[in-house]
Amino acid sequence: MQIDFTKMHGLGNDFIVFESDAIAEQLTPQQWQQLADRHRGIGFDQALIIERPRSSNTEAFYRIFNADGHEVEQCGNGARCIAELLRLHGRSHAGSVRMECPGGLVNAQVPGGGSVAVDMGIPNFTPAASHFDAQHQSGPTYSLDVNEQAVHCGVVSMGNPHAVLRVDDIALVPVAQLGPPIERHLRFAKRVNVGFMQVLSPEHILLRVFERGVGETQACGTGACAAVAVGRRDGLLADTVRVSLPGGDLTVRWAGPGQSLWLEGPAEVSFRGQIDL
């Protein structure tokens, strides 16, 4: 059986996008892993599946599978790519799209020209929202034992769980060594995305993200949101921040507690194709 797909990316954070209600049940985690292989498959950080809307006031429901084959709750750059694809299909209204995913409702602004902004909701700093065992630590910064040393992080859910570490020099951070043990730390019941943030000014940060089930990526939308949420909560950042990742820049806007956080950046189609399943 041949299935159409679209390859997309946001700053190099890349996706394979299917428009099918059935494909999620047809593929095993091992098959997702094979498709994600960059040498023997198509290659992607996440697979996105656009399904029929489950609510009458939305255009689509989407699901997200990481490269390791596990389904996750939310993906910021993925949401922007889906919104752009729906616009290209003529399913936007007055430059906006309303979507739904396991992480909740998502409103997107798709004016055309390649830039897409999505409402990522209100950051949730409650440890339970990230399935995190705070072990009676009061926060907002928590200490974790990692590789026989203590590391300190903020914890926030952007529809999916994030740990954010502030660092002095992002170029010197051993992401490949610190990312895996933090991602799979026993105190995170559903694992966690790990962000390493260097603050250059209140309006500009550098960020590297080790994504749950993927590894370090060129960019991570929810990771950018999580970093700004933690930095702003700690009094370090302004309400509009440029987030520079290895793949390029995203803009995050957050007015503060009780307000929705917005993520903006490019979303592009790389190519279209078919695979045999």
C-alpha cells in the first residue's frame, strides 16, 4: 500500500507529515524507527499525523511520534508546520487555523510568507504537570543527581515535560553526556525534554535541546517556549525573546502568569513523496 507524505521542517527540526486517520495504528515503534533512519529511511525528528477534527470548531486533530516510535503530547515546530500545511491546502480562515492535539487546543496565525505563530497555551510549572517527583523540594529550581553530581533545573510543562538548565557557555556544555541521563531520570515518570539555556540579554538567549526520544535537534519549539517561560519566571527575560538555536532563530512572546505564550518562526515544505507500507 502506498501512502503519500510531506517532508517539512522548522529551522531544521524536521518532520514527515501524513494525512491519514489509520496510519498510526498500522505502524509499530520499530517501523517508525526505520522510517526515521537518516541513512536507510526518510529521516525525521518527529512524525506528524493529521487526522479528521474531533471538535466541531477545529480544522484538524494531529498526533506526534518521536523518532524512537513513542507517541508524545505536543510539538511546537510541528504545530507550526501543520498549520502551514493546512494553509497551503486552503483550510485556514482569515489567516488563522484552529487545531487540536493530545496536548490540547492550538490556535495558529498563518499569514503566508513562511512565518507561522502558534499559541502554546499557559506554561504549567506544577511538578505533576511534567510527571516530575519533586521529592519535597519547594522549587522553583530543583536539584537532580546526574552522573554523581548535582544539576539544577527549572521544570515546566508546555503540553509536554521540560527541564531547563541555565549555563554560562552553551558551546562548552556536554549535551551528549548530560542529555540522556536527565531525559531518563527516574524522577521524570514519562521522561523529559532537556534544554540548556545561556542568557545573553533579557531579549536574547542561546539554546540547545536534547529532545525526549530523539536526541539533540537543530531546533525545538516547545523547548524554546519552556526556556523563555523559566527564564521569565526567574526575572531574567523580557516579554519578547529571540531564541537562537543551532538551526536558527525563533521568537517567543509571553506576557506573564495566566497568559498564553506564543511561538513564532519559519515553517517550510522540503519535498513530497510516497512510501510503501
